[in-house]
Amino acid sequence: MSEELALRTELIEACRSMNRLGINKGTSGNISVRHGDGFLISPTGIPYDKLLPEHVVAMRWDATFEGDVLPSSEWRFHRDILQARPDLNAVVHTHSTYATTVSILGKQIPAIHYAIASAGGPTIRCAPYAIFGSQELADNVVTALEGRRACLLEHHGVIAAHVSIARALALAVTVEELAHQYLLCLPFGEPPVLSDAQMAEVGEKFKTYGQQSPKALTGLRQAS
């Protein structure tokens, strides 16, 4: 299997996983991944269970593409995130219930839990509202993601980006959990938060969190 076909297949499976995980419904979400001189992105309007590798659209940085299958209407912020952030290779966008609810309130998610650091900073910002698919929305998103890997979109949804599709999808799940926790706290007032110093400490630990030494991984391969 070629690298491109593998990425197309992984992207389709991630689209289906969004719905299985309960962070998306229908075809409202979309996913992209850096590839070649541009990126691959899920198409608009095709049910995930009907997606085939050839439905995934290969877009160039100038927004041109080949074929009759149209890309997601949100291609602008996917392109602009990947162009602005060479440290990120994949973008997952969903309308997950709790994160979208927080976005409707126009709130950011504060440092209520150390897992906020997985999004790259002490908060998960909320990008100001702009109509979906617009350049204005793309600009707002790129700004909200400065120094971050996730943000909310006011009255819209959530974006999570990372070095791979798998990690971006996992981050989208984490943001949804954090949004749920935040909403559960709000009836009691704004919750207490971790300090900037505490979040900085967590950020340092996250640089090596979940990583095994090469020696340990070699042992695992031999055991398998």
C-alpha cells in the first residue's frame, strides 16, 4: 500500500471513529492530513460509511484540486492551520456536544484539570464567530491556535490538531471530556483553576508523558 493510500484509508477510518466515539454526528465533522505539496481532506456531503479512498480530496496549498469530488466546505481553516503550523500534520474538526455547548457560551475552557496542557497551553481558547467555510473563520482559528493544538469555535464546534490523525482524534476526545467537566462545574459558579506555574509544570512533564525508552520498546517487540 502506498503512503498516500494508507493516509486516505486512515482518514476515512478516523471519520467513522468520530461518530463511534460520540464526538460527531452525521457528516458535520471533517479531517485533513498533510501530504506532499498540500493536504488530503474529507469530502463534503458523503456519508462516512460510504467513503472510499478515491473520495478523499487531495488539495494543493493554492486550493486547487483534481476531479469532481468537492472537499469539505471548511477546507480554508484546514489549509491555513497546516500552512501556519509546520509542527502540526493533521486537523480534526467536530461538533461534539459539550465542546460546542461551551462555544455557544463564548467561553474558553480554563485550567480546571491538568489535561488542559495536552492542548498546548493553560487554556483552550474560543475563536470568535464567523460563518462556516469563510476566510474570516480561518483567520480567527489560526489566531486562537497560536501556541495551542486545540480551540473552540464560537457557536460552532471544536478543532484539534496534532502530529498525526490518531493524536488529533485523541485530543478531540480529551477536549470533549474537559468541556463536559467544565459544564458540570458551572452550576456551582466558575470553578477554581490551576495556576500558571502549576500548568507550566504539567507542560514540562507532558513533553515526555507516555513515552517509553527504546530499550523498553525493543523488549515489547521481542515479546510479541
